[in-house]
Amino acid sequence: MDRATYHQQHAARAEAEARRLLEQRPALGARWLDWVAAELYHLTPPEYAAMVRRELQRLNDI
């Protein structure tokens, strides 16, 4: 499967995961960054983890 197809198939799921991670920021406070890094580390495959990281960045910039 090529990159564009993979991205198209998983874009909505990656955005939902990024929103889930961002929703935890108020509850975790200063611990959030370490927590989210650990959550991203466990996501597979790496291409999906990268998509979630990009969505986190995009949503954080809104």
C-alpha cells in the first residue's frame, strides 16, 4: 500500500487519537508531555504514529 492510500485510510482515526491525547492535557498538567510521548511511542505502525504527531501539532496550532 502506498503512503497516500495509507494516509487516506487512517486520517480520521489519527485525528481522533490526537484529539483524545489533547483532551488529557488539562487533567495531566505538567505530566502531559511525558505521558503523550509514551502514548505515541506505543502506537504502531510508525507511519500511523507520525500521522498522530502531525495531527497533534495541527490541532494544537488551531
